[in-house]
Amino acid sequence: MEYEESTHGALASTIVTYAGFGAHFSGSAGDLATTDWLDRELLGAGYETRRQTFEVPSCDGETGSVTWSDGTSLSGPIQAPGKAIETRAELVHWHADLPPPELGGKLVVYHARFGRHSSLMSPEWQRVLKAAREAQSAGIVAITHGPTRLAIRLNAPADIDLVPMLTISPANSAALRVAAQGQTAHLSIAPARPTRLADNLIARRKGSGPRIVVSTPKSGWGICASERGPGIAIFLMLARTLAASLPDADMHLVATSGHEYENLGAHKFLESAAPEPAETALWVHLGANLSAVDFHDLGPSLLPIPSPDPQRYLGATKGLDTLAREIFNGRPGLEAAYAMSAEDAAGELSEILAVGYASAFGAFGAGRFHHTDQDTPDKVDLIELAATGSAFLRMVHRAIG
């Protein structure tokens, strides 16, 4: 089944609407407005809706600062869940490819490897946190070297034992790079606010046919236009289209919050609200960066090019992977579909597979502006979004059929 001509415009409109709510930090005004909007859309498509509420750390993009004796100061995002501190300590530089120096009581300037950083649970960041905790370091100022030269926020569990930490843009970190080892600097991170409530939006249209679950996260570190927007757009398209094309299907939909806290909303849904694996015919997951713009790198400049960023991945349970490679043939990145397990998937897809759903597929990725404050609608490849959405729709019909 293919799109109608009007669907391309509907997808573009969804991106603009989603981004228009502003930053989508879990439980923020933008996240709650997104929930209300999706609720209205799904009710209008014939679904019954409800909300699953849970606590999340409060974060609205707060920044902290590091200042040294000559008055030079740099600010950057506070790594959430934030840990307050006002302290002076000696600077010590630690480059990722070298063993850690003496970190005890020091303010650690960590020079990360180049990469599309995403989570504090990755081996690199776990190494840093473990060393800093064991040495009782005063704090961490991390220079996040990525493809945009912007500061990158990192996902972390809501209950992590976190050393006070800022992330700093490499574009603004020249002063840090030349700051002398042993120089004293002041680290300032304001106290965290009390936790607040966020919610998953859950929708269902009952049917006597095969049970299908479609999921997507709706929260993230900022506007998240290319990280979350394409998943939201395809989520709504599938909700409307499958309701008509599979009239007997028992449809379950969930848009989760708490993504930044290592898929907290997905955990809550899977624990107490998701259909049983044995009763589920298919689970479709729409993760991060399904259709981000790609760029040419020209020194400090990034020039957009008319093709999608191929750093996106498609995983499927064994048996569906062959079909996925057929359906997504020609879709950069996604065409190399993998037979995935919980161990080699990422994001919410790893949580879904770990529970034991026997028939599932989903996509995730990391665009260049992933987890930065410039992930705006112009970072979405709208032409590719339509083609990717069409492939997801065909895949559902073939997998069920």
C-alpha cells in the first residue's frame, strides 16, 4: 500500500507542529503540549486514549559554568540529572586515548573521542564516570567532540550516581584546552529542582484481528526536530492509515516520555501497560533520526546535501530481517537491515526485544545534530521521510499478511 499524494504535506506539517512546541525535555511544557496534541489526533482517528504518569528529573536546558582566576568563563549544559556544586579545584586534563591522570579532588577536563555521543552508559563515558567517582573528583567538564562542534547532552538513568558535570562545545573550548594543568577554576552548577511528572500517551483501537503495537518516544534534549519529529510523523501516519487498511487489527499505540533517562517511559509501559508478547503479532518501533539531513564537512562548516544521513539502523527479529532488506532496499542506512537482539539494538528497541516480543522491527539512529540545541526542522529530510514512511507501511502489511 502506498501513500496518497497529500501525505507528504501531512508529514511536513507534523514536523513543524511538533517543533513548534519548543523544547521537549521530559515533563516540560513542550512535552506536555505534545501529549495533548497527539491525544487529540488519535482521538480523531478513532482511538481510545489514556495516560501513564511517572516522575522524572526536572530539566529545561539549564547551564552551568567553569571560571578561572583571570576571569575567563565558559558555560555549557548541565548533565542531567543535575548534581549541584559550587567549588574551586585544580584543573586536570584527561584525553580519551590516554590513561587517566591523578584525578583525586581535581576538576577533570575530559577531552572526549570524536563521535556521535548519545549516552552516559556507553563504554567511554562509563570509564570516565567510574574513574571520577573512585577518585572523588570535584567535577567533570567534558568537551564533547562531535560532528557539529556543539555541546552534546547525554542520556542517563534517572537514578545514576553522577559526578557534577557540564558538557562544553568544542567550538567554545579553546580556553579550556590551553588552561594550565594545576590552575584553579570554579565550577558552578545550581541545585536541581524537585522531580516533576511526565506521561506516556497510550491509545488503542480494539479489533478481533492481529494485535499490532506501534511505539515512538516523544521527549528529548531540546526541540529534537530531526531526532524525534520523523518518528512522530510516521507514528501518526501509521495510526491513521492502518486503522483504515487493517480494520480488524487490534491496534495499540504508545508515545513515551522519559527517553533521556535511558528509556524510562518505555520501561514503565513494558512493566505494566504493554500487551503480552505471546498475544502480540507485531511490534513496530520508530526511534531516533529516521530521516535526518546529511551534510558535507568543510572545516568548521556543514553544508546540507539532498540526501539522508545514513547513520540510521533497522533491526528486526530473525525471519523479518530478510523481508526488511527487501522492503527498505534503496533507503540509505536502513537497507542494511540486521537480525537484532536486545544486546545489539539501541534505545527503546533494545528494551522491547529484551522482553521477548517474537515479531518486531524498528529503527534508530544518530544524526549530526543529535542531542544538540540546533536540532531544528531544517535538519529533517522531508523527501526521504515520505519514502521511509511508505516503507514502514509496506513492511507492516507484508509482515502481517
